[in-house]
Amino acid sequence: MSWRTQVRAVLRICWFNGFLGLARSPLVLVALFLTPVSFLFFIYVLAPRSELPFGVVGGILFSCLFTGTGMMNDCAYLRLERQLQQVFISSPLRPISWVLGMALSQLVFTVPALVLFLTVLLLVTPVSALSFLALLGLIVLAWLLSASLGFLLSTFFRTLREIWPIGMIVFTSLSVIPPVFYPLAAVPADFRWVAFLAPSTFASQLAAHAVGLPVASVPSVPFLSSPAGLVVGLVGLTVLFIGVAMRFARWREP
Amino acid sequence: MDALRARSLSKVYDGRRGRVAALDHVDLDIRTGQLFGFLGRNGAGKTTFIKIASGLLIPTSGSVELFGVDVRTRVREVRERIAIVPQEGKPFYHLTPREHVEEYLLVRGASSETARDTTDRIVRAMGLTPYASTPAMFLSGGLQQRTLVAMVLASGAEFLFLDEPTLGMDPFARRQVWDVIRHAVRAGSTVLITTHYLDEAEQLTDELAVIEGGHVLYKGSAEALKSKVRREVRLHFDGGFSTQELTPFGEVYAERGGLTVMTTRSRVEELTRAALERRIAVTVGPVTLEEAFLTLVGRSIEEDEAEGGAT
């Protein structure tokens, strides 16, 4: 199959798994909105108004990272419960096209939440066109990173029951515990480097830079205080995650 | 030319109870254009073989080639030429049968026009027209299975792996699927089908193999398998005889409230005369493939148990 046919296949998977899935199960949208909007509500009620943009940026990143959970659940479900991954992989479709199609279809589920949070962000803080573009780039990177991690994890499960606890642990470690919804400054200076064990911290700090929010320094690792260092870190981690997913994803059972 | 050639194919799983050989040095050839059946009990190794031959599972040792291409090292080339119905696969819950077939064809690279026309044809042939626009979540298990099989048969792939494709279907639906499978073979596909319905194997396949405990016990036609058990006739008695009385004549098993014995033609007269003397109804007929299968596999199990007991 030519690369054009592969691209068309990716878009078809996105269409029937993403758009048609969303159109026929719109309740998924409510579930996707619920967590980030709840966090934003608590920040709005409990925190000073100056913290609100952090909550909105957190909502954007949370939505992107949620594609990882969706990817993990969906891919594992289609492989273990429906055995449809086997049907699609045993065909001229390249495995990478299957993954991209699945990842894009997860993005479809996230787009309404992203639109909402980006709109709120424009309302609560001034964002230049360049910053907005930077933010879109961040969204793409966060999506690629979380989707590749989600797919990689999905391939290691033997039953669907194992997925729920692992998904909860991984996702919470990526999106709730690190400074995604709150500023890095809230973490004691000597321990800020620990937050960077979660790739999402790179994304949240870059997002803060992009929209002009105050960004705390990391005294023990100065590299992590500069936007260039953060870009290198996030791009490097994304490439690493995609590479690991492609290398170790179990297309064939051992 | 052989469409599939397996040589000394083995698969060993490391389980909690030690190493289990799902396939043990299996040799198998399937000719191009053949409709080949794979019979065996649950856990005999049929699905393991299909998974390895379709590139979904890595063998422990041995080789398998599809159209001369090594599945282990050149799986991408193999995938270009195959389609598979996995055992107990299920369709997307939110898509209709028509969408399943059409989208699958488009993903495989078919043009929009071909996909549409083929979808129309296969949906009709599989008896799915009344349900073509109903999401799979509202369909019965049998109709969902038919949808999955329709997707794969519509592909027109050179080699079709069908792992229990008619599971859960009613007899009418099964026959519709058989027709579509036969059509696929006439159109040039080679088919490897596993089934527990022995009438299906007998009606459908050109050749079959019986697998038990990871070994191929038999390969040949259904007719030859029946003659291999050296019992040509089955007699069913509605009571009146004990198992001990009938055992000297052949294999005996309980069935429909009576006893059935599989025996040779030369013993039929003796047995029917005895039945008439006792005023017992007797039904005479040819040995079925199911009986031949049970005899063949049963003997293998007995031999294994005897070997196990001896060691």
C-alpha cells in the first residue's frame, strides 16, 4: 500500500472510531469535560484569581494527556475484548497507521474540551497570536507523548481488569500530582526537579511561558528554567516515547 | 504451488504448571486455492497455528511460509496478502454492518467505488440486508459474528484465516456463510478454516487436518478419514443391549437414550438379526465424520494416557 493509501486509512480509522464513536456516544464528552472543569471550578472558588490561568492551562494539558488514557483503554479493548486490532493489523494496513488512526480518533474526543479551555484562556488572560501557536504546538506534543505511552502500555495487558488500576496510577502521576493545575512555585525550590520526572511538567512550564504566566526557576537544574531547555526536554521525551512505543509495542505475541 | 508450508512448527508456552507445548513439530502444506479445514478439540493447537501463520504470534521453533514468504522474517509482505477472522472476535459496538465492511475495505486500500459495490454484494450474500444500518450493539451475537465474517470475506485476500467463523450462528446463516466462503475460493482465495461443526468441515472443505495435543494426527479428505477408522457402518439400538455385548463388534457409545456401535459391513447382518430377535428397533447408516473424529482423537488420548501411565 502506498503512503497516500496509508494516510487515507489513518483518516478512515479516525472517522469511524473517533467521529462516529463520538456522534453515537456523546456521553463520552461529558466524562471528558467533567474532571478538568471540576478542577477549574475548585481553583476558581478556592484560589486567588491570579491562579485561574494556571487552572485553564492545566485543563488544556489535562485534556491532551487524557488522550493517553483513552488510547490505552481503547487499544487494549479492541485487542483483548473485540480482537479487532488483530483483524486490522493482519492486512495491508501498516501497524503505525493503525496507531496513528487510533491516536487521532482519541484527539477527536478531546477537541471539544480543548476548544472550551482555549476560549476560556483567551477570556481570562491576553494571549498573542505567536503564543497561541506555541500553545497549539504544545498540544500536539502532549498528544503525541501521551498517545504513544498509552498505546505502549495497552500492548502489555492480558486482561482488561489490569488496565483500570494501571491507568489510574499512570494518568494521575502524569496529570494531577505534577504542577499541571498549580504553579511550579508551589513546590519547594530544592525539590522542583522532582516534578520534571513527569513529562507533563515540561509541557506545563512551556505553556506558562507561552501565555506569559510567572514561571518558577529550578535552582538545582538551571537547564530546566529556560524555555529552550524545556523545549529540548519535551521534544526529546516525546521522540523517546514514540520510539519506545514503536520498538517495544507487541505487534506479535512472544 | 503451496499457499502455506509449515515445517517442524512448535510453540511452547511457559505457564504456572510448567512448559506446555501447544504445537509440537507440526508439518503442514496447504495448496493454493484449497479450502482447508482444521479440526481438533479445545486447546488442541488450532488457534495457535493460525496466529503463528498469520504473523500474530512468534513460534518457539520451526518455520511457516505463506506463498513462499517467511512469516517470521517478512511479516509485512505476508500481511499484504491475508485477512483473518479471529476466534471470538467482535465488531465495533457503534458501527453498522455496512459501515464495518465498507470502512474495512477502505482501510485495506480499496477505492470508494469498489468498497461500496463489494459492500452491497457481501451484505446481501450474508443475509445482513435487514440489519445493514443497525449499530452492532443492537444485533444478536450471531449477527455480530456474521458482520465480522462479512468484513473479512469481502476483502478478497489471497489467504483467508477463518477461526471458527460460524460460531453462534443458526443453521441458515451458516449455510449463507458457506456459500460466501465457496465464492471466495472460486474467486481465487485460499482458505484455512477451523470449526467444531464437523458437518461444516465435511460439507465445505477439500481437505482437512485433525490436530490433538499439538500434533497433526491426520491430513487428508473427510471420506478418507472415515475409512481410516476402519468402521464403515453405525448401528443405533433403542435399548435392549448392554455395552459389554456390543463392544466386541466395535466402538460403542451412548446416544439418544440407546447405544450406537460403529462396526464393519460384515457384522451388520449378525447385529440386525440379534436386534430383530429381541424385537428392538435398529437404525443403520454410514459412519459420520464426527464419529471418525471422535474415534481418531479418542485413540490418541488413550495412547497418551497409556504412555503417561507407563512412565
